Amino acid sequence: MPVVQRRVIIGLAAIFVAMCVTAGVLALQDRISESNWTSRDRWQRPQEVMDELGLKAGSTVADIGAGRGYFTFRLAERVGSGGRVFAVDIDENDLRRLGNRAKDQGLLQVVTVSSAPNDPRLEPSSVDAILVVNAYHEMRDYDAMLQAMFRALRPGGRLAIIDEGSEPGKPRSSYHSSHEIPESLVREDAERNGFRFLHKPQGFRTGDGDDWYFLIFEKPAAQ
């Protein structure tokens, strides 16, 4: 066999092996995620979260900051094949994996949406509810994002924000880096952008011992 041909074959074999290893690693990560999600169910109480959003079969909901889809897949089960779940995230890799997993499970109601830093890219009046879990503190263009969420909600629709609390009075940038944000600041932001605060359900103590608050807002029906 000519040297050049042998090198090509060796190179292609190496690429194939690398692809198989990568696929194996991703599959292992997904299995680990599923295991973590099962334990997360105990403290996150996803059924209660969905109840607070008023979700039922046929509802349309956006999971903003969906990540690998912990809530997306639970939302998809709740709304059923007649509903729609928009899994919104800025991370293309997470979205791709989430979308592939939804496809493998036959969850045609799950639609992935690539978000911009200032726009979740949802159509106006397209969703009954929006869920933002452990992601609001990451938003630099929070006013623009809240305005876009407000537009995307139908009148009377609900917005739930779940995040880790922090002491108020610090520079906004410090909350981005510490991955937490004061509850009072979230309320100020949401109300400034047209949302009406409804109530604060029981919060969550995570598996790592962090405390997350749970806030429910509404887009007023008279719009």
C-alpha cells in the first residue's frame, strides 16, 4: 500500500475513533444529567412550579435559560403533544444536545430557540407562561430581555423567576460574577418593565445547600 494512502487511512481511522469517544463522553454526560435530575426533583418540586404557572395540556411555555433541559422535558410532559415548549438559550451546544434528545424521545412539542443577549426571540403574544430558572442573574441586558418577555406573553400570562438570593446594594456586575441576585432587585426590574408582582411561593434549598427564591409575576390582562 502506498505511504500516502496508508496515512490517509490512518488519519480517517483516528478521526472516527475521536468521534466515537466524543459520542461516548456525551452519552455518559447525559446519563449523569438524568441521575442528577432525579435527585433534583426532590428539592426543585417541578410539579409545583408548573402548577404556579397554570400550565396544563395544550399550554405554550418558554423555558428561558433552558441549559440541558431539566425543566424543558418536564414542561413537555405537562403540556403534552398538543402544547408547545420553547427551549431558549444562548449556548448553541446545549441547545443542539437538548434538541437531539427531544427528537430521540419523539417530543415534537419542544422547539429550540437560539437567544440573543437582549432578546429571547419569541414571537409577540406567543406564550402562556415563561420560566427563568437560575439564569436571570446572568442577563446583562435585563431591561431589554424583560421587555421582550413581556411582549411574548399573552395578556394574563405568568412569568416565574427562580434564582439565588444575595444582599442588595452591590454593583450589578458583582451579581453576574457571583451567580446570584437580590430578590428586591428582580422585583424592581420586572415591575419597571410592566409586570405585576403576584406572590412569592415557597423557595428551594438546593442539593448544595443554596437558597433560591421563587417569584411569580403577571402580564396584566388589560393591554
